[in-house]
Amino acid sequence: MLANFFVPILQDGWRFIAIFAGVTFLAALTGFAWLFWPLFVLTLWSIYFFRDPPRGVPQEDGLLVAPADGLVQMVVDAVPPAELGMGDRRLTRVSIFLSVFDVHINRSPCAGTVDVVAYRPGKFVNAAADKASEDNERMAIALKRNDGVTVGFVQIAGWVARRIVCYVKPGQVLAVGERFGHIRFGSRTDLYLPVGARLLVAPGQRMIGGETVIAELAAADATPRAAIEF
């Protein structure tokens, strides 16, 4: 029952929370009462922003789960970033926009071994814009499953987010739903579906990172799942 009220906080977020809390405390001590309440609200928001809630991760093989919380901004066919090494064939790209009120922890969409981790500097245009996938600062990750299928996903900075944090390195083995990074403060995450994957979401749907099933991978012996309603 307490877990519903006391959500774990991302370790990297404590220093930001401490800064907001410290400035709020100083405002109260120095008599700047007009600053206290706005700063107090910012402190509460920082605690909310850096929350790290546990997730019930689907364990069925052949599924791709959402790599981030947020809203499916668009679903388009696009060529993956060159640094992913996935070729120049157009693949289905699912773009998830994270507002400043969403959980900003990124989770692996499937189990596999990290093949590529590539950072590319860029602009900080609105992450909701289509051109953000090409123009903005990003961290691209290619994950190779045990069956040889490669899944690509990209952390993209926005005009508010100026810091992409990635925890993984090439050769590292990830479990489905495992945390691989986070972005501060408001951003986007793109997921490139392998050829033959069956999409189960649409623009406007809200994703829960590590829980929502985005797609079903093609498999000769797989029984198609019913589309999941959210």
C-alpha cells in the first residue's frame, strides 16, 4: 500500500531535488516570501519528474514494449539514422513524445545484446516536430536479439531537454524493460520496428514505458495477439 504513495526516485535526480529544496529554504530564511511558494512548487515538481515507478514488464518473447512513457506523436515509415547501421530501407518508426510531466526513464523494448551506442550532437528544436528525428541531438542504440533481429531506438533531446543520459555500452546484455537511460527535461524517443513486425498502437495513444506492447515481431510459429486497447 505504501508503494502507491512513495514512488522510488531516480538516483541521478536527487541532486536536482536538493538544489531546488536548498534554494527554497534560503528564500524562506532570507525573507523573500514571494519566492518561497513558486520555488516550493518547483521542488515538488522535481520530485515528481524524477520518479522511477516499478513496471510490470511482459515476458513473452517476440514482443516489443514501449521504450518510454508518453504520447505516440506519429507513426511513419522512415530510414533509420545511419549510425545505427540498419541500412537504408524505410522502417516503421514509432515516435513517443515525453512532456515534462511524464516519467523520463527509458527502458529496453526487448531483450538482447547492445550492438551500437552512437551519440550525435545537433539542434534543440521542438521534439514533437518530425524534423527532430534528423536535426536534434540524439543517442542511437541498436539492440540485437538472440534470433539475430536488430531493433533500433533513439533518445532525442528537445528544446527543454538538454541532457541525454545513456547507461549502456556495446556488448552489454539487456533484459526486456531494463532501464537504459533517461532524458532531462521533456524529449522524444523513436523506435524502429524490424521488417514484418505487426504494429499494435496508433498516434494519440499513451504509452507506459516497459509495459505497453507496441508491436509483435514476425514469427512463423507465433499466434497473433489481439490488438491491445489502451
